[in-house]
Amino acid sequence: MQDNPSIQFDDQRLAKRQQLLEEGISLYPHEYKRSHTIDSIRTQFCEAGHDPSSEVISTAGRLYGVRDHGKTFFADLRDETGRIQLYIRKDALPEGKFQTFKNCIERGDIIGVTGRVFKTKVGEISIFVDDLTLLTKTLCSLPEKFHGLTNLEKRYRQRYLDLIVNEESRDTFRTRSRIISLLRNYLTNDGFLEFETPTLQPLYGGANARPFTTFHNALGQKLYLRIAPELYLKRLVVGGFEKVFEVAKNFRNEDIDTSHNPEFSMVEIYQAYADYQDMMRLTESVISSIIVNITGGVEVSFEENPISYKAPWQVMTMEDAVRTIGGVDIFAHDIDSLRKIGNEKGVEGIEETSSLREMLVLFFEALVEDKLIQPTFITDFPVENSPLAKSHRVKEGYVERFELFIAGMEIANGFSELNDPLDQMHRFEGQEEKRRLGDEEAQMHDYDFVNALGYGMPPTGGVGIGIDRLVMLITGNSSIKEVILFPSMKREQVTPETDNEAVPSDDENA
RNA sequence: GGGUCUGUAGCUUAGUCGGUAGAGCGGCGGACUCUUAAUCCGCAGGCCAGGGGUUCGAGUCCCUUCAGGCCCGCCA
């Protein structure tokens, strides 16, 4: 049983399992009827006295601490709703049960109990156990009761174990689930329809990023995992759905760090007849409503910084942000003097840049981004960086685009969507040119999308909000791995035949 | 990709100048009928991440591989 090194079964637990089998006790029964969850026991019996209740209840959960007192035990039982103490007496259980419990049931096992509720001498609401049933025998031993499981790698790789022993981790993911639910409710209540668009795409688009590649055997065709749902959602707006959104997993073939996971969650929202100003207001409203619902207030601290989500949030053009926060008035200089200033301030990539607008972006990234702690919308991006955004209505060379920054992280990105099919075609051509010059992140020319615009997309505003980062902000976690249940990790044991497999396997369809 | 730190029992860890691997929790055996990190007595459990080297002798020093954390780069 133990010859496979990746199996963590405990020999002593296996022995107990064997003993239980020999006693004819079912290790994995099929169901258990509960009269109460632990939380509902606490609610109903909050006034319990020292004498056990007349009402008999049944509940179930996992055993945590077990305190052996000879002919009695105290034990902690937990279900999803909470924790309650069990008081187990030899003389109260059916004949033989106590011995079986003592010998073969232990911390980590899942049991059901029937009993009556009372308050112990020291005032803790407990269940006086009349009978107990093993519901699941655990073969792996649990981490230590006091320090718990702190090894980060183990917590991420074996998240189930992290969830079993670390209440804070369970809280984080409970909050994550609520955030997504609040987001959906907000949008659907506001008349948005939720759709699912393809994850497997023959062309990828909607962002600048390198994709994951895969292969469809029957079609004999390369496919990409989407880097964004954008181009499909806009096709829906062309089709006549005026308010749409998708909670999408996106996949980008990039390195992993504390704010990037190769697969990440984003909500993309599109609204016909709206522009980027409307989408900023929507973004502000969605996020602050979630914050209020989760925290009851408008302020949440992140990495020592109290962050106020009280609307309205600050709005600055990129140019103003670089001037006031970065201390450089880009358009008061020529390229050469900007190169000099940039070198002094440690701005990177300025040597190969030849336009003031591109300089603006580089200065912004280097000098401003990580200083935007309070929620701040940065608006009016250079057209070169935004092939899917509509040209600015008054500022030549810019697009109507915004990004939301909080705690130095980019949280959202939105714009007045480009709906001029010819302009879109030219922008794609520009991207193709960049691809030819070796830019692996430039976008692909999606002719069908251009055709869709050819049938007419109303003026439309769109925004994408990064869900993982939003959860980080709300739950106070500095690492994205803490808010993704199963973050991407490198495989531990490399098996030769599956490692370094060529990407699209051309031999399979030969 | 670069820098840096880490990897010792199921978990949390100690390990000095290189000299036979130490503990707590958990487990097992024993005592205990209101404890809650229960307590008390005893026992078992280790290829010190893997490989190589230096040395009479390596958990400790050197090289290397693997995995992870943090920072930087790349990137939303």
C-alpha cells in the first residue's frame, strides 16, 4: 500500500481501518440524516442549561481536537457552518461503541452524532452524545492542531488540506464566492445578460498577450485558449444584445508572480449606447457595492494602506498623472530631453522610443502606477497601445480608454469600443505589422470580427475587471495564490514521456 | 530569464566551530467521568529534498539537480 511515494496514507490509520472492517463496521456509509447543522444548533440552543435538552438532535462533521479523559472524551466537531464540542461518555453510548471509538476513530474522521444539547460547567454549549456513527474513515493524518499547516507550497498544492485546517483560508474563498455572486447579482439586476463565449478559439484576441496553444484532433487544427472574451462579446452586441457580460477564465502564457497566474478570472461587461465615462461609473458602482456588502463599510486596508472606496473616485488623464505624480511634464519637452530625464529617473525602454505619446506610457508605468494607492481612474491612452478602443472625440492621437488602479495594481480596463470597421481593420493591420517585426504579443487579424462590425455595432462601452485582484484587495491577501483555489504550480515529479511534449502534435493527424 | 532565501519525523521545528539527529503536537500503550493547545507516565517513528565532491568523519562546507518563497525582468 505504501510503495507509491506519492500516497500519504498512514500505516496506523490503515491498521485501524482493518480493525473496523473486521468488526463489521461500515467505513463509508452512503448517507446520514442530520436534523441540524452546527450553526443551527448554536442558534436554537443558545440558552441551553447544564441539563441536556429534551430534544434529541443529530448532526455530522469532521472531528478535530479529541481530548481523552478515560471513560469520557471531549471532542471538537466541525461542519461548514461552525464548530461544536462533543461530550462522549462510555456509560451513555450503546454497548461496545465507546471502545470502538476509542480504538479506531480519531482526529480527521467524519462522524455523525445523535444527542442532546447542554452547557458544560465552564459554559460551553456541547452535545451530550447518545450515539455516534462513522461516516468516513480518514487514511491521511492531519497536520498539527496548534500550528496547523503553514508550508505555502503544501497549502497551494493540497488546497483541500489547507481548507480543512486553516479557517482563514476557508474564509478567503467563502468571500471570493460571495464577491462573484454579488457581481453577478448586481449586473443581472441592472439588466445585463450573462453569456459564455468560446474558451477554445481558432484566433485569439482582445488583449496583448501570448496564448496557450492546443490541438483539435478531429478538426486537425490548432486552437488557442482565449486570452480574453472581448471579441466574442462584442459580436453579441452586434447581434442585438445590448447589455452583456461574462465571468471568464482567461489564459495567458506568461510567468507567475504574486499578481499573475496563467489562468485568471475576469468579468467583461459591454453596454450598447454607453461610452467609457459610463463604464467608469459602472465600475465604480459595482466595486463599491461589493465592498459595502462584504465589509459593511467603504474602507478596507491592504498592505498597511487604508483604502477608501467612497465614491467618487479620482479621475486623472495619464498626462496629468505623469505630471503631478511622476513630476514630468511630458509635452513640455522634446524626445532628447525626455530620454535624459528618463535615464535619471530609471525609466526603461526609452532608447527605442521615438514619440512623445509612447514616452508618456513608459513614464507612467515607471513613475506613477505603483503610487496609485487609492482607487484612481487613469484616462486617455495613446492610440498606439489600444487597437480595440475608439479614438478620442477631442484629443487627437488618443483613445477613450481608462484603467483603474488600486494599491498600485491594475484592477480594470475599459474603453469606448471601436466600432468603425475600417478603422478596426487598419488597427489590426498595424498589429500584424508588429507581429511581423517579432512582437509575440501583438494581436491577430480577426476578419470575422471586422465583418461583424461591418454589420454595425452601436456605440458601446466595455470594461474588464480582474476578479482575482479584486478578491486580493477585499480579503487583504498580497499574493494571488492566496485567492485562487488551485494556483498554477510546476509539476513535482517529472515523468519523462509527458514532459517537454511538443505543442501541437502534428503526427497525430498525419 | 536574473538575484536571493528556504527544504530536517505526518505537522511545527532545534541542531553551535564539521564529531553518533533533539523536541513539541499527532500516533501507539498506560492513568484519569466537565476538558478545550486537557494533564501525567512510557514507546515507536528520520536515506536531514535528490545526486556528486572535500574530509578520518557532512544535516552542517563546496558543486549540481529539483521544488517553493520574496525581489527584479517579462507581462495586465
